[in-house]
Amino acid sequence: MIAHARLVHDYETGIGVPGSTIAPAPDPGSNLAATLPVWALAAGSVAALTAAANRHRQANRLAPVSHRIDPGRINAAFRSDQLLRVDGRQVPMFGDLSGFFPTFDGWVRTHANYPHHRARLLAALGLPPEAPEDLAVAMLAMTRAADIEENAAAVGAIAVRVRTEEEWAVEPQAQTAAQGPLVAIDPRTDRAAPRYRSDPTPFQPLRGVRVLDLTRVIAGPVATRALALLGAEVLRIDPPQLPEIPWQFLDTSQGKRSALLDVRSQWAAFDELLGSADVLVTGYRPGALEAAGLNTEVRPGLIHGRICAWGESGPWAERRGFDSIVQAATGIAITEGAPSIPGSLPAQALDHASGYLLAAGIIDALVARVFDGVGRDVRVSLARTASWLLTSPDRTPNHPNPTPPSPASAVYRGNTITAAPALAEYPDYLWAAPEYGGDEATWPVYSR
């Protein structure tokens, strides 16, 4: 089986749709070269998205589009953070306390890009919020890795012990995360009147679909950006008290609108938005929004896309996590590096692939709703994506250095350079990332 077709097959088998015919892709060369089959994951996730888009076209009586796999485009899209330039300068990807750090008995990987995550990490180390970096590094070096991991989880910080694949495999969370389909699509009991939309076009098959985006960082925003590329009207909602990291917003918000709304204290306003939405996409830990008051019943037939780090069950379900953290905990960092110096994949591939898979699942849920009107939950986790990568064949330990993303796969808008869409038929997104929080938290009378 073609490498990337294996992931499409696993995705489509998992959700129970007829298998697609996947055309061979050009030789990727050293694009996304790694020990693990990152190319198969990346190209497969994009192919799963395009296959779902064609099912949506057919459900709405449109001819399918012959999408092609472009290795350079996919490499650039998955490594967009390395291609991004603002005012001609590359932006720093990680904060001073985000990365691999040696401990008393091994390594940990931390994530402290957001100020509140940095403060929590310092608290996990028994340090005040104003503690300098060198003191935190010294505390990490004097502490056992497992203790750092447990202390971080207790205070909502983000740090994990770097494990081998074998060490991760015996963890209860690893066994939970490996179960079930790559993308889970579960029907609910609420139902709306099924209908065909009158406004989709072949290259904007989702035109007229309204998407509320409550996600951050990479996986969720990649999913909603893909939906926007295919014509959906995406409104991203951020809390006013927690500003987004500017470069992340620029890199993943093309084609969307952006508004600020404190969902936890303004449920009435949010419910009004949700009542006219087709899709809600969230990236909170399982149950967090429901506990705070989320009520999807205000929109019968809603498709709820959910992305999390570790899965929705198991002892780690409520822990926070990001791509780099999942790579470290699951053994990927050791596989791509060495026990003495952990490494990483050539891209935050778990995030990007999970994002495209989530977008595919949302589209397939919309297809099903065309016929039965039933609301569905679509669930993806980074740990499940990592499990697929770790159990896939065709490892290449003696691989070349990965090819950097090419400027030929970039788009230039004002003072910003970003990656072009992974879907080769689209030269660019409909518009660049908007002003952060610059739109009203309402649905416009007409589409932009």
C-alpha cells in the first residue's frame, strides 16, 4: 500500500465510509525526512482531508476535484513556523523555559511559552513567578524527572519525563491512547432538519458553513484554517484576559475572523453565536467547557470538533499538553535523537496532522448530517496520532537531513511571509490573518 494511503485507509475504516482511491504521490525526497514515517503521516492527513472534501462535494451534488499531493507544499505547511517571517525576521518559537532540560536522573521536556504556563512551571519547582531562568534550570537539574512531571500536573504546568518507546508503551495512558479509531465520530441524539446547501462551489464546498473556533496553538487552528480554505465562515473566539502569542496567530489564522469574548462569563452572548453555528471546534481539556456551562443543545445538529493532547479517558486525560510534550512522553524524542540528547521530528507533525484529520472528520460529520440531521462529536488527540506514527512500518534510521521549507511555497502579504496552503490547488488563503480581536463577536449579515 502507498505510504500515505495507509493513513487514509485507517481514517476511513475508523469512521466507516467507503475507501477512497488514493493516487500515488511524487517521491518526497528528503521532505520531512525522519526515522519515523513522518511523510506518510503528513501526506496521509492531507489526503484524508481532500477525500472528505470530495465526499462533501458529492453530497451537495458537485463534481469531485482531483486533488494532488505536492511534497514541497506539504513540507512548507507542516514546517510553517520555520518559514514564517515578520518584518524580514524569523520569530522565536519557544520561550526561555520551553525545551529539553537535564534532570537529576534523565530529561524533561517543558512548555512555557504562555506567561501563565511559565508561572505554573516555576510554582511546580517551588519558585516564585519572578525567579530567573538560571535558577529554574538549576532546580530542574537537581530534581528527579518523574517528580517534575507529577508536580507540574498537580499545578497545571506542562512538563513531562522524556521516555523511550518501551517506557511509554507500559503506561496506562499509552494503552488508552492507542485504542479506537484515529478520528472518532460519535452521533448524538439532537437532530436538525436535514438540508442541502445551495451555495457551495467546487473549490469552496463549505461555503455557507459557520464555524466557531475556540482553539489555540497549532492543531485546532490548523483544522479551522483548512475549513476556511474550503469556504467555511470561521469566527475565532479568544478570551480577552489571555492574549494569544502573536506569531502563532499570524501563522494559523488566515481566512478567519477574530473576536474577543470571555465565554465563561458571557454564556448568553456565546449561546447566541452557537445557535447559528454549524460547527464548534474546541481545544480545551475534556469536560472543561461543559463544566463551565457549555450547552450544545442550543444548536440541534451541531458538529462539535474536539482536539486534546492525551485523549478523553485515562489517567492523563485532564493533563495539558502540546506536540513537543507528546513527542517527549511517547518516546518519539528518543527515537529521533538519542538517550543522551533527545531530538524531535522535523516539524510539529502531530499537531499539523491531527489538525487536518480533525478537519476531515468535521467534514465527514457534515456529510452525514446532510442526510440525517444528527449532531455529532468528532474527537482527535495528539497521543492517538503519535500512536499511529509509532506503530507504522517503514522506519528509516539512516535518513538524510530534512529539506528546509522552500520560499517557492511561501506567500507574501505586507510585512509577513507565511506558508502557502498544503492543498496544492489553492495558491493562497482568502485573506491574511486578521487583526487579533478586531472583529465583532457576531455573525455578519453577509459573508466576507
